[in-house]
Amino acid sequence: MIDINKIRNFSIIAHIDHGKSTIADRLIQVCGGLSDREMKEQVLDSMDIERERGITIKAQTVRLDYKAKDGQSYVLNLMDTPGHVDFGYEVSRSLAACEGSLLIVDASQGVEAQTLANVYQAINADHEIVPVLNKIDLPAAEPERVKAQIEEVIGLPADDAIAASAKTGAGIEDILEALVTKLPPPVGDKDAPLQALLVDSWYDAYLGVMTLVRVRHGVLKKGMKIRMMATGATHVIERVGVFAPKPIALDQLGPGEIGFINAGVKRVADAKVGDTITEERHPTDTALPGFAPSVPVVFCGLFPVDTNDFSGLREALEKLSLNDASFSFEAETSAALGFGFRCGFLGLLHMEVIRERLSREFNLELISTAPSVVYQMTLTDGKHLYLHNPADMPEVSRLASIEEPWIKATIMTPDEFLGPVLTLCTERRGEQIDLTYAGNRAMAVYRLPLNEVVFDFYDRLKSITRGYASFDYALDSYREGDLVKVSILVNGDLVDALSMIVHRDQAEGKGRAICIRLKDLVPRQMFKVALQAAIGGKVIARETIAALRKDVTAKCYGGDISRKKKLLDKQKEGKKKMRQFGKVEIPQNAFFEALKMGDN
């Protein structure tokens, strides 16, 4: 068993694209976790989608052996965490399993919004933090300015911050030494009853349910009978091991160690994230504090294109929700789209990633409805409702008030772009709370309604600041607002998938924008198609798709005009009839495209 004083558990935290995964790659390489031949970029990012987009979605663990300058050998358990706000839940779980953090700041970009958010999470978890300035090989790097910024904005002493470059490998040895000297070893008693935190669980096609655990007290052995304290289920451990980064089987895991177990768990639902594992015969008295349940922020409906795929979609969602505890779903039906599921996500990127994973990993073709948020409604009879789907909104006469969620957003931007950023926030009904400067960067704190943010706020922010701004948010409160439901009608038929709830002042503009968008997306028919946006029975915007017209007079060579008139009148009657019975099929891409509201 490893001496507990020789273990260091740490996570890597940073803003998106500041080089977390690349630093992890270099640490693995230096510690000899993989040979040069096996080494590749983003070695810990196992999903195709992570590699393509260059983002981390799942927090990954790896165990490294390091011989320090003091001649002692240490075991380092590294957790690479996502940087994006939508995967903040993954970060909080990783932090709960560690004692220290490696804070990485890009020496050319400086402190960004998500850097702040993740640092505060680490401080709340009582972590010892080691600051690292990455990308010092870039010509635009300003290490001294960024050090001052870390001290000013975050309030951490940065005079001993390590200058490193993950690309060239400079400063990697210094990072490893700092981890060994500055971070505290874990605390635990090997003779106490078993107490282990279930950090993550996922499904492996060959091994079944895999469970990542952090042992606090006691010893976790192969063949031991364990009990999950939250569910009460008992299992026998078949396999114990660690990722180095390849899985290596061990006989046991002692206090302070992080590793995986296989215990014949049939469903991932039985391995509940945040649960405490203890021994059946000598159980511990107290369960470890789990993780605060994640609160979905954005909702959207997912419907299979082929109705026979419904049960396949249910299975796929169950598997994904086990792997990603921050995602929730419930069944729903739609008049336009049939049977599907209403799913809750932590943000738009999270929603996009889940959709992408469903189509790639499970080969499902899906239609998704407009992203919406949860509204609180008070009816005239005093009842309270939570509304996820705009199509289910009660009649206006039954409503006493509607409350919408507001967020507190932190935006960091170079001060040359501050004007357009403030204008954008004001356009989206934002209220300024604070505006401070650190060097040539401004930090604006705003209260914004969440439904104004979920569509395209982030895209707009990036485009007006040439990609330099960063954005981070947290839910703040619910407030009453003057909200109305805008319904979209195609040829007089209501398309419930495109219904949305907006502020009354913006209803007309948004309704018109969607109708203009749909005009380009809905294919032309042999008859006129009317596209309308309406609030209740009042139409607020209309666009007409002109009919395709077959030239019925082409076969007439010369002759009398009355013959041509007769043919045209016959066509007119046919079109009237068609319009009566004709059905307009809306293509799948139209749903998503119509809702990407931009400047156009």
C-alpha cells in the first residue's frame, strides 16, 4: 500500500482554451505514463467530439508516478476538468475528490470569466492553489501583467507563479516540483471502516458499469462486499484498478487514492454519483457529503424523425444521463412531432453536445425544438405551475402572473469593445450591477433574463468582441415580467415546436424575424403558403410563400386567347382545392435554423 504522505491529488482548472489538456499531456509524458509512440494530443479526451472541437466535456483521471528532486517517489492523481460554464458540474465533482488545484492562466489572454468562476469553486472546496502562466512562448505573452492581474482580480499571491509552455515543455518540471512541495497530502485512516466517495460512473461496452471512486478511509479490496449508502444496494467487487492512463488492475486501493472499480452493477442508475461506498460487514456511520444536485437551466424537446426510434431514444437518453448526471429528461408528446422527450441542460453548448452524441454514438436522427427556460406561473385560482414547454401555456384569462429566471452574468472584455458589449446587454433587457477595470480589461457584471441569453447571446458577444470577451453566469432569482406566448402558424396550422415565450415589447420583432426566416426554409408548394406569428388570436406578422406555377399554356401555339384563359382558370380552381387539402411538410433543419436569431 502506498504511503499516504506520498500521494498528491489535484485537478487542473482554467478558462476554455488556456491549455489544461495540453499541460495534462506534458505531465503524462514527463512522468512516463505513455511512450512517445502512444502519445497523442488531448490524450485524456476520449470522445471524437472532444477532439474535433478541442474542448473537454468529461473530467478524466490519470495516476502518475514521479520521482522528485528530494529522491522520494510520489503518486500524483491528476484530474483534467472542462473549462466551459455548461460543464461546471463536472468541475465541482472533480474538486470534491482532490486537495489542491493547478490554476492555469494564458499569459497572452490573462484572467477570464471562467477562470474566476472555477477558482472560486476551488477556494470553496478549501483547495491549495498553484498558479501557472501557460503559453509563455507566444510573442504576445505578458507574464508580469498577468501576474498583477491574478493578484488584483482573483486575490491570489502570484509572485511565485510558474512560467510554463505546454507546447515546448518549458516549466513542466517546475510544475511537478510545486505539486509535490506546495500541495498537502490527503488525510485518511486505513484501519477505519471503509468510506469512499463515488465520483463518476459510466458504461463500458466490454466491462459494464465502471465506477470512479476516491477512498477517504479504510481499504477497498477485490472480492469485498460493498454497500451503496444512498440506494442501499450491495455488490461484490470484481476488479479494482487505476488509470495510468491505460487501466491497470490492482489488488486494493488505500486512503487518499483515486481509482476505478467493477462491481457487477447492472445499471448505471444504481451507481449514483456523489454516493458513499462502505463495506457491508463493517459499515461506516456517516455518509460523505455528496454533490449539490445540478439545476437544468435550458430545456428543449427531442423527437425522433422515425417514430419507431422512440424506444431507442429512451435507452440512449438513459445511458447518457448515467454518464452525465447534470442532464435530465421526461417523456412528452407534440401534435406536430409525435412522441419525444423534454430534456433539461446546463446551457446551449451542453444541449448541442448531447444532441451530437445521440446522433453519433446511437445513430439517431432527431428533431429538436427551440431551447426554452422554466417559467413560474401563478393562476387566478392561486395555483402555482412550472412551465417547461411554451406550447403548454394556459389561457391568458387564467394567468395572474408569470415569473421568469434571471441570471447574474460576468463579462470580461478588452476595454475597446466595452461600448458594443454594454449596448448588447441593454438590448437584452440587462441591468448593470458593476463595472470595474483591471489594466486594459473591463469586467462588467449584469443581471439578465435567461430567455434572452439562451438563443444567440454568446455568439453575438463573440462576434462584436472579435472573440476576446468571456462570459460566465449563475442563476440569480425569479422575477415577474410582461411575457406573452408567440405562436407560429403555417397555412393556418399551429406548429407547437416553434412556439416561444417572449417579452411583449419584443414579440412583434421576434415573430416577424421567425416568419422571414421560415420563408427561406420552407420549400415552395403548388399553392400559396401563409406564415403567421400570432399572440392569442391576434396576428402580429405575416409572410407569404408564393406558389410554384406550372406553365399550363406552353402547349398552345398561337390561336385564340380564350383557350389560354380556360386553361389558366382551370389551374386556378385546382390551386384553390389544393390549398384546402394540401399539407405543408416543414424540413427538420428549419426548426433549428428558424430559431437562430441573429442580426439578420
